[in-house]
Amino acid sequence: MTEKGPFKIVKKDHVAYLILNKPEKRNAMAHDFFTLLVEIFDEFNLDPEVRVVVIKAEGKSFTAGIDLMQLGSLMGDGGADSRESLRKIILAGQESMNSIERCTKPVIAAVHSHCIGGGVDLLSACDIRIASQDAVFSIRETKIGVIADVGTLQRMPYIVGHGWFRELALTGRDFNAEEALQMGFITRICKDQQSLFDEADRLAAEVAGCPPLTVQGTKDVILFSRDNGIPSGLQYVAQKNAAALKSEDLIEALNAFMEKRPPVYRGK
């Protein structure tokens, strides 16, 4: 286990666990949260032993969102210099969430209790989201006079559709785990925090047990197709699959099937 600012990192069996570890502040997101997130996900990307990432949290809440005390100190006097400084801070926050989405390794979020504001931005950049029964979500920025600016407004409509999304974004209201499941924001509900973590482990192990290059290629094609449309996406996956047709993992999958044994994938 290693510690980096508000995070703990544990790696086990090809799974990297990124643990939000500022429970005394309900894992509120301060400046170091965003800057370190980019660094950490760059490391995950470069680590061949990491095949999937799980984000979870210590304490009573997944995250209370942006650290409002620090946000207030960033406002400055409202002059041109402070506005430009704030713009750069927002762009840095956006880059932190981009680092999650562009991570070649799938990212699973396991949410318990409150996941507010910036927490929804983070979830929207993940690939799979699961939650405990007590989970509560909110695009809370609307309630406090801020336009959500680090990814929720851009990503969440692709996940839940515009009907649900616009209601939640324009009201800023809380929505619970049952609603999140109904709209497809999460894929399953677990009865408590421990069963949530157990389910995250199971899902991560299932993903990590697949050929890593194929999993990473699938995530790449999903994002490319979302951003470029169906015809371009079809062309892209045809080219990608043709290039990877004779990978060692594909040969191993075929041999394991014929030999009736579990495959051993090496990411080659």
C-alpha cells in the first residue's frame, strides 16, 4: 500500500484500488485531489500489471464533492486576474476527470453513502458504477450557484439519456440508489458497504481475467464511437481488430478452449 495526499493505493491480482482517504472531511475534493489524480492514473496506464482500477472510499461518505472552504478562497476579488486563475483551475479539474476516462484500463466506481457534486463528475468518467443501498447522489452545483464544470454535463447524458439527466442537472436534487439503477447510472445495488466492496472485487476479477489488450481495445472503441459516430466507429474497430488478429492472447484463448483449461493471458 502507498499513500498519496488524499488517496491510498493498493495493488493486488492485476487490480489497482484507488481509495479516497480523507474521511475526516468526508473525502471532499481539494486542490491536491485533482492534481494527484492525473499523476496516479498516468502511473496506472503505464503499469502492465494493472488491468482494472477500482475507486472506493474510506469513512462515512464516498465524497462530499468540492471542498467549499477552499473554493471560496479561490474566488479572489472578482477581477480579471482572479477570473483567469479560476479558469485555469477549472481546466486542471477537467483534466483530472479526463485522466480517468482516457485510462486504457477499465475503471469501476464503488459508491457508498453520499456522492455529491464533483463526485458525480468522477463517476461519469468511470466505466462501471455500482453502489450500496444507502448511496445518495446529486449534481449539487445547481443548488449553490455554480455550473457543473468538470465533466458531468458532458458525460452523464450519454449514460442516462437527456430526460433523466436534465431533470437532475436543472434541479440539483438528490437521487438515491434505486433511481440511479432505474436510469442506468449504476448497474447494481449492494445491501451494505462490505457487500459493495466484495462485488467490486468480483467485477474487477472478472474484467482482469479477460485478455487485457482486448479489454483495453474495447474501451478505446467505445469512447471513439461515442465521440465520432457509428460509421467511423465501425471503420475504427475493423482496423483495430485486423491489426491485433494474431495476438498471443488470442492464440492462448483458442488453445485453452481446445485443451479444456483456464486461459493464462499475458497482454501480448
